[in-house]
Amino acid sequence: MPVLKVIEIMASSPKSWEDATSSAVKTAGETVKGIRSVYIHHMSALVKNNKISEFRVNAKITFEVLN
């Protein structure tokens, strides 16, 4: 039976929430192996001059610790 762990990562992107999510997974993947899923806990954005300047996500990333 696998043992899973969940970590929370905050990431941002000037392009989209999807890009911010990809950035979170990529960043986690640099130090964590066996990523199984990502759950977006919260989404927000910064606004400058009436336009979205930065998309932000709080991502919960699940990975396998033991198998």
C-alpha cells in the first residue's frame, strides 16, 4: 500500500492560472519524485491599470513517499 504526502506550493505566472499550476508542479518536481496529482486550493490575481498582471495559485501536490 503506497504512502502519500501532500505539500502546498504557491506559484504565479503572467500568462494564466494553468501556467501557474504547471510552474508549481515543475518546481515541486525538482526536489520531489513520484508526483501523483495537483489540487488547486485557491486562485487569485493581481491587477494593474485595470488588467490582470499576475495569476496566482495555491497548489496542493500529492506524491508517493513509500510503496
